[in-house]
Amino acid sequence: MPYQIHAHQVMELWEVNSKLSFNIDSHTDNASLKQLQEAMKTLTSEVRSLKN
């Protein structure tokens, strides 16, 4: 159910522009899986570097 708040109460505003799904069906080709694995490795590396 929507509700109203005042603008000064907003702390963050997020926009979703993509979705990760881990329910990969058996028809997904190996190239797509490899690309997904590489993207996840890159993201993991970036997050680790931000933590340090």
C-alpha cells in the first residue's frame, strides 16, 4: 500500500535497471554462463577493492 512521506525524510533513492537471476535453465549456452561468471568475478573484485 503506498504512503506519503516528506522530501526531507528521504535518505536514499534507488533505481533498478537490471536483475540477476540464479535460476539458470538447462538450455542456457556455455558462452552465456562464462560471460556471467566473468561479470561476477569482476564485481566481486570491485567490491573487495572498495572494502580495503
